Amino acid sequence: MPLGELFLSAFIQILFQQLASGLLVTFTQRERIDTHRKKWSQNLDFIQAVLDDAEDKQLTDQHVKVWLEGLRDLFYDLEDILDEITTLALIQRHKGVLPRTSLFRKLIPTCTGLLPGSIASNYRMMSKIKEISNRFDEIVKQRNGLKLENNLGGHSNRLVTRLPSTSLNEPHIYGRDKDKEAMRKLLIVTDDSGESKDLNMLQVSLQQELSKSKFLIVLDDLWNEDYEKWNTLCLPFQYGQPGSRIIVTTRLGHVASKVGSVPAYHMNLLTDGDCLSLLAHHAKRSIDADPDIREIGTCYRLDEKVNTNEEYRVPEKTRHASFLRHEFEVFTKFRAFKQVQGLRTFIPMPVQNSHVWPPFYLSNKILLELLPELHRLRVLSLSGYSITELPSIICKLFHLRCHRQ
């Protein structure tokens, strides 16, 4: 199953659970918005029914791919509004009750006055609810136009076939020059004994064919962990000419340790630059001529720059962000995040320089002008920064689940 499908399928299940929660149902009925909740649940059913077919067709149909991207954004926004509604329901249930921890009251001393009211008096939330309903209707309407087929059998009935391999070389390889040289050195290592003690006879006919010349056999993506089966498979290969080799690729370290006669060579992850080059190649676009290619994805990391006062360019659809610490953090560095409406995570990276130790210092402008604008923020870390009191306006971050100070 494709990774994107795993993500969307899991997302749908989370949304179904939220929509069916007793607290949410009771609250939406009391607030007279239950028709929206029911319609959202019904539309999720329609979408779930065609998700498999959409994931298959996105590889060849650009319209389906765009539809899935819009669906993902809608799911994020739906989850956010459901969280806001649930928060309102909880506050109404426990009105006036705040955590009694001294740290909470010390950092945010005046949260009581910022608690939200009912949905009926919340024009922004009602507008958002109606907007999501309209977007849902449009997504379902587009589904019909894309001629997506219902998945009647479920995931278990899908046949995923792998294309046969080809002997033609891939003309564009990125980030693997060192790996190619390492593999070449492994292959030219000679065996002083002139024979391999790991190989035994299994099929005489195959033995006779292999014994006529030197061979190189590649067993790609090996998963089987049974050593006896591996040993049986290798029996005919012992009669190859000196210099014959077998290469095994696997994603499992313990499989490599069972089948290898030399230490396994581990392939490292591609660098960000190599990933972008590979992406640009398949997208038939240039990184330099088309900077939007860098905006694909939902995660963003502020890398080190010589001038820490320099403003960064952050993709608008970024959902998660991290940054390298400096002793003094200035507002200019983070200004662009004010335009990122869907940001969910905002955390500093661990300090790896042994000469740099906390405390670090954060501009008050970041606390007063930036954080209140990050309405969808769920994870926030200010760990290591010298802060005596958080501004009370931070209480408006209803989605905040995890805060480290």
C-alpha cells in the first residue's frame, strides 16, 4: 500500500472517531450544528470508498493527484475545527475550572478571561464550519467527475504487482557515487581459496550452466528470514567460475547478517539536495529555474545561515517546522511563519555544539506577535530559553497539546 494511502486511510479513521464521540455529538446537537457533523461523516464514507482507486490513478492522472492533495488539506482543516468544537464542549462542561498547577498560573496568569464562548456567538467558527461543508461538497462532486471507482473488496483484495526488472541502466542516479565505488570494491575482492564454502549442489543442470562462465547474480529486496531456505537456494551457485558474485539487497539487517559472507554495506539516506535533484528530474523541472519545487512537502527546517537576522522563506503549506538555536533569537528570522496558517509543530533542534549551552534568549516580539498567529499550533517547545512569563494571549492556541518550557 502506498505511503500516502496509509496516511489518508489512517487520517479518515481518526476523523470518524472524532465525529462519533459522545461529547461532540451532544454538543453539536445542543448548538444546532449536528447537520454539519452528519454531512461530514457521510462525505467521509463517500471518499473512503474511492480512496484505493484514487491512489492508483494519481500516478497517471494529474487531476486525481491534485484532488488527493486538496483532500489532504481538507482533512487537516476538518481535524482542526473538530478539535476547536471539542475544546468548547469541554470548557462548557467544566466552565471556570483551570489546572491548579502553580507553574501554569505563573506562566499564564490571566487565561480565564480568554476562554471561548459558544459557537452561536462565534462568527469565525461558524464561517469555518460552513466553509468546510462547502469544500466537502466540492470534493465529493469532483470525485464523481474523476470517475473514481468504489472499492468493494477492501484492501486485502488488491493485487499489487511489481514490474519486472530491466537490464538497461538508469541514466540519472543521484547521491550514490560513493556507494557505487564501495560496491565495486566489494565485488573485486578475490577469494584466496578459489572456491566458496557456502555453496553446494542442488540442480545439476543449473550447475553445468553456471560452471561455464563467471556470473553476477543480484537478488533484490530479500525478505525471507529462513536460513535453510536461503542455503537451499544457493546450492547451484557454488560451481561458478572464480570471480563470480551474488549481491543481495534487503531492508532487514538480520537478513543481511544471515545471507552475507562479507560485512553488509549499509546505504545511507539521501541528502536533502540529492532528494531535490531526484524529485526535479522526475517532475521534469529545474530546481534553480523553478523554486516552487522546494515547497513540496509539509515539513520545514530553518538551516544555519551566516546572518542570523536574515529572513527565511517558508512554504505556506508547511505543517511542521524546526530551527537551529542561537543564543539570541530575533523576530526577523521567524517573521515568515506568520503567513503559515496551518503550522502544527514549532520546535528548536537539540544543541549539538558542546561550546553552546543554555540559557538562550528569545525576543519578546516572537512571543507577542508570532505565537498568537499560529492558530493551529499543537506542539511548541521553548525549552532552554530564558522566559519568566508567557503572554496571556497564548491561551487562544486551542490546539496546543504539548508545550515544553
